[in-house]
Amino acid sequence: MKLIDGIVPPNGFHFPEGDVILRGDSVPHLVSVIEAYRAENGIPYKDVEPEIYEYFCSRWPYFCQFYDTEQHLQKPFVSPVAEPTLLNDLQSWSAAIINQQNAPLMVSGDVAEARAEICKRCDNDVRWKSGCGSCINAVERTTAAIRSARDTTTSKRLGACKVMRHCNRTAVWLDKTAFLNPAQPLPSACWLNQ
């Protein structure tokens, strides 16, 4: 680890040596100040540059660069907003269907109910309504428009599919031609396999 080039730490380049704070204009200058102080005071010599970096980087890690071989390698911060969420995927999925040139083919209520029963028993049917309230409302409006506000007894209790990243409540109404191949294998009982 070492200070990022061009960074001046808070309070400048300094280092506590016992009760004394030693100061320099740069890391190399601080090294020579510390070495001179230790020599004048009979303190045994050792390489002080790693001590300086340890001092700064343990207090202000964001001023330092860490190397892959180091134990305390800093992991980059990933903003929750940047992470793809199921809600984001539902927005994309429903927008893609709404924006198609032709309306998607639909199946009968009996077929939709049979599919909904399969989804209801699947572990990949999950709740998705958390986070941005206006985003949730937008997905609900879009998906209701896709299915023409139709529901079956079971379909209105469905969530979203973790595998296909779509709204199950709406997906059960769509013809299988509306679905792309999934990124990962589907559960064996999935109606998309039939």
C-alpha cells in the first residue's frame, strides 16, 4: 500500500514518533526527517517508509492504493442503485413488451390459471414490490396493460420470476413465443418447459 500520487494527507505529511509529531514536505522528505530524528535519539534504524504508509493508510484508506497481494485490499464500493434489481428487470421486460410493434399473443384464462398454479408452487416466484414507489406503480400499470387487466384466481397472488426476471402475474397470459431463452436453466416443473 502507498499514498496515491499527488495526495496530501490531512494535516500534511506528518508522523508521530513518541510524543513528537515529525513533519515533512513530501514522503521522501518525511522519511529523511524521521531517520535523522531516530539517529539523533539513538532509536534503532529500520525502513520507515512502510511505517509512514501504514500510518496514513490505516487512518485514511481512501487516500491510498492497495495491491492485490495485501490482506486489506479495499473492495470497490458498489452503489445499490448500480446493482441490477428485480424491479429494474421488470421495468425493462414490461417496457420491451409494450414497445413491440405488434401486441403479444395471449392465451386463454384456463391456460393462464394452469400456469399460475405451477408458478405459485415454484420457489423462484418471489415478491418484488419494494424500493421505489413510483417505479412499482409504473410496472404495475404497464403489466396490467399488457394483460389487459385480466387475472385468474391464482395469478393475482403471483410475484416475479427470479430466473426469467419477469412478472409472473402477466407472463402466465402470454404465448410462449413472447419469451426469450433464459440466462440460466429453468426449474424442471416450469410451464415454459412444456
